[in-house]
Amino acid sequence: MFKINGSVQKECVLLYTFLEVSPDCKFREQLCSLRSQGIVAFPAGSCYDDDEMELQTDGNRSGHLQNGEPVLDPEVVRIIASRLAAIGDQFDKEIHARVVNDLVQQFLNENLSREEITRCLSEAVEGLVQAIPLDMEQEKAKLVLAMVLTKKIANTMPSLLHRVFSTTVNFISQQLPNYIVRLLHE
């Protein structure tokens, strides 16, 4: 089980799982390194560990509180991430290479602060929300677009995964915290 408000941020877990379930991820090795380096740190013995998830008599996993904090079933995160990845595949075709290449250049610029690079990502997401005809709520579109941009940047230059991952988590936690809570608890 993942602790929601503990040492593991829900945004981190969701983005990591989104990237992990994406079929065209060309940076699997770098993605695994996020966990080995502790950037994405799942509680010990909890990541997809069936022994840690209590099976209820109705066959469902428990969603109880652990140390007073909500616990989220990793399978729920995987299902949500898979659905978002499917939406992302549709958006993928609409994102021009120029947008991705411009962001790659921004992420390569070591002189940009964390706030400046987050602003660049935010502006790209906002521009895409305006440019792509979307038939969904704006918060969901922003989340999926930010995640797809993360994947496209890392596919273009896998060495940028660490920086783009942390920037996207920062963007999501600043721009969409209430949406993430609703999404993960529906």
C-alpha cells in the first residue's frame, strides 16, 4: 500500500506509474534508477507487495488508515495510470515536436531555477490546452498533457528524466493537488 501523505507523494507515485505503464517508454533503465536512487521511494515491502495488502472477504483490497493516514492500493494507482496513459496516447499525436524540443532545450539549461523550469512546463501545458480540442475537464487534460510531455521529453533525451520528473511532480502538486486527491479517491 502507498501512504498518501507520508514520505511518498501521491503525485510521484502516479507519475511514476503512468510512465511505467506507458507502452512506448524508451527510458526504462532511467525510470528504474528513480527508484534505486530514492527519488521515487515506495515504503519498504509495499510496492505491489500482495503480502502487505489485506484481502477482504469480498475479494477487494482494504483501503484503511495506516497510522492515521489514508492508504492507497497500488492496483488502484495502476488502473488510474493506465487510463491516463490511454488518454495520453490520443494526445501524443497532437503535440508537435517543436513543443517537445523547446522544452528539452529549457530542461538542458542548468541556469534555470526550479521555479523557472516549472513555469516553462506550465506555459507549455497551458498552450496545449488552448491548442488541442479537448472533450474533458481541464484539470484532467492538464494532468495528462504534463505527463505526456514528461514522457516525450524523456524519450527524446533520457538523461533529463530526473529533472523533468521532479519538475512535473512540482507542477502537479502546485497546479492540481485537489484534482489528484479526487482522482485517487473516486
